[in-house]
Amino acid sequence: MHLAKLHAPSQIQLNEHGNLKHFVTIEGLSKDTLNKILDTAETFINDNNQLITSPLLEGRTVMNLFFENSTRTRTTFEAAAKRLSANVLNIDIARSSTAKGETLRDTLWNLQAMAADIFVVRHSSSGAAHFIAKDVCPNVAIINAGDGQHAHPTQAMLDMLTIRRETKKPFEELSIAIIGDIKHSRVARSDVAALQTLGCKDIRVIAPNTLLPYGFSEYAEGVRLFNQMDEGVKDCDVIITLRIQNERIESPALASQLEFHKMYGLNEARLALAKPDCIVMHPGPMNRGVEITSSIADGAQSVILNQVTNGIAVRMAVLALSMNGQLQAQGLLDATSVV
Ligand code: ASP
């Protein structure tokens, strides 16, 4: 599959005033839009680094539609919606009529008739969120919670928020390496797009050629590729490790997980080659002893659990901003000035 063809045009994601409506992919969004998401997320974290609650989405209904497994993303979307005082419905897809042969479109139109304001959608097919965003009523917003190996825009934004809060440096000054299964990772694709848009000048990808996507040079313009860990992590400010997406790998891309660990696992010796204050990230779920050793995952440089908390703030921001046009039209508060 050629992923460059799946990029949703920015028009579908923005309303007539150029504000975020649907959040399907990072591609096509401006630096200002990404910074607005980050700035809004920051307003939901107080000076003691705690998440706040807000009445902003009182009376709104957020429906979580997860056609694929998830722990962190589904739960943090639910936590985010509840912190904004929205009603939250988690639709049990395995027990829904989709399992009886109903089309995705019919399922959605029925749920829409139950007064949904926002659908948070995860689907195993790349392009599913884009397809749905084109088809829903104008007052309903679609937020992509991961579609196949295409995009995971809220993960990218929580990664950006974590980088911004932890390094306290502008993106332009950072050296950031993403390691592992780039080919099957929607996180890698969305992270690279967000880093490019936010102005990061030193984006590195460290992977064996078997775990790089077709057309890599096209989607990752300006990104440096390394096949060796030592060279790739040297003097980095941020290292993002990734799981091998075994569920999406049809033929063996690796000799074994042990070999992957030997060649590409992040261990103490390799981390020592990065800057002394380099932070280590992982979107989860982690496979300890494969892409990352336990001592690093639980070590002082790990910000993996901060990513989870920041995920709630970012998802609050995206939920609020996607309703912002409607809130303003009703004379309610602007999401960005709530707190
Ligand atoms: N949780 C992330 C995702 O949904 C990363 C992963 O599954 O490896 O894409």
C-alpha cells in the first residue's frame, strides 16, 4: 500500500473559519493548528501538573467506537470526555450489529440518530476515519483514534506535548530518533508528520530495511535513515521506541525478536550515546526485553507514563476544539479561553 495516497485533504478537517473540526490526520494541518492543540492541552494541566475538569462539553455525547483493541487510547479518550463533563458511550463493537453484517455506514447513521456529537473511531482499515468524516452529518465531529497503519494523530500530539513539556526546548533545536517498526506503525508516520510541521530539523529513523515502508523517502522527506543504533542515537535529545506490530506483519521481517533486541533494542550502553538529558518515549504497549530493556523503561530518563497523562490533556483539547465552532455559535465559551 502506498500511504502517501491516503492523506486526507486539510479541507475535510477544518471548518469554514479554518478551525479544527474533524481530526483525521496530521498531514495538511498547519503549524498554528498543531500549536493551538498543544496550547489548549496545556490549559487543562494546572501548575501542580494535575489535570483539571471543565464543564465545557456538558450535554454533549461522545461515542467511542473501537473496532480494534485498545487500552490507553480508549480509556484516555473516555477520561478526557468525562473531564470535560460530556456523556460518554463506549460502543461494544464485538456485540454490535456490525458483527451481524451491518455496514459501517449503517452502524454510524444509527448511532448518529442517537444524538452523537463526536465519534472517536479506531479501525483496522487505513482510511476508515477519513471515509466516515466525509459521510457524517455536519454537526458531528470525527476523531481518528488510529486507522490501520495510516495515522494516529492524537498519539502524535501527546508525543509532541510530552517532548515540549519535558525538554523545554523549541522543536527546531531538537534531535529526535524513532526506532523500530516504522513500516507498520501509524505512530511513526504521524510523529514524523507532526515533527516536520513543528519545524524539527533533525528527525532520524533507525530501522532495518525490512521494517521501512515502501516509498519511505517520499513520506519522510528530510528524515535521516540509520540502519545502525549507535550512529542513530548519538547526541539525541529524544528517543521514541516502537513495538514490532506483529499483527500487521504477513511474512517474517525479522529473524527473531532476540535478534531485533540485539540490533535495535534500547539498552543502557546505547542510551549513554545520546545526550545525558535525553528522554525516552514509547506509545505502548511495550514489549520489555525486545525494543526496550526494563531498566530503561523504568529508569530516570523514561517519560512513558507522562505520555499517558499528557494523552488525556491532548484528547481533552481535541474534543473541545472539534466542538469549538458549535460552542461559539451558541454563545458559549471559546475552548481556548476556558481555563
Ligand atoms: N498504541 C499504539 C497504536 O495504537 C502503538 C502500538 O499499538 O504499538 O498504534
